[in-house]
Amino acid sequence: MPDSWLIHFFQRHRGDDPARSVPAIDFLERLPLKVRAEMNAVLDAVAEAPPPAFSGGGKWEVMHDEMAGFYEVRVRGADRQNHRLFCVLERHADDLGGSSIVVIAGLSKPVRQAALPRDYKRALRHRAEFTKHRIVLR
């Protein structure tokens, strides 16, 4: 059985955000407790599988088009919102302690509505920042 992957949360670089925020944790803290717990459970299940072997079942999906390179955790809340966590996979990432899921950002949107382009652009900016600085919450 393959080793499980690590889970890390992207942390912003001081030059880009003096507060060094952690966008995905900031997002998770605003969610209902049940949704947050389900998202964490999906992340844990993916890390244990690990990701290349995990069958998403609609909760873990690869993204396409402008969001190619991202995977998303998908949870529908009782609040009639779809909640998403955007993640990247880092195989053999010695600087992160090994193969890792890096949680970059999140968004919530009404059921059956498209995400706002600004939300995707923010996630893309955060991924570029992670790629440049490779900082995660320790």
C-alpha cells in the first residue's frame, strides 16, 4: 500500500501580504462546522488513498481549462451553497517533507451557479505565489 500524502496549507509571503494570511484556513473558518468537517474528512481520505489512487465520488475532482492543475474538494452545504477548496498536488516534494496536497484557497457559490471569475483569478494568483515562494503553514 502506498504511503499517505501530507496535507499543507499555503501561506502568503510577507512581500505579498504583510499579515502572511493562509487563504484556505481563513475560508474554512467562515464555513458551517458540518461543511468544514466534511471538507477535512475528504482531504484526509484523499491523503490516505493517496491522490493518484483516490476515486473522487464527486467530492474530489480534477479541474480543467483555466483551472488546470488544480483539484477541488466539493461539498454542498445545508445553506444551499456549493463550497470548494482548491488544491495542488506536489509529488516528491522534499521541501514539504514528501508528496503533499497543498490547499491553496476556497470559495462558496450558490447551487447551480458558476463561480465568479474573480474567485478563480484569486486562486490562480495564490497558486503562482505558492509556486514562487513555496511557503506553507508549519
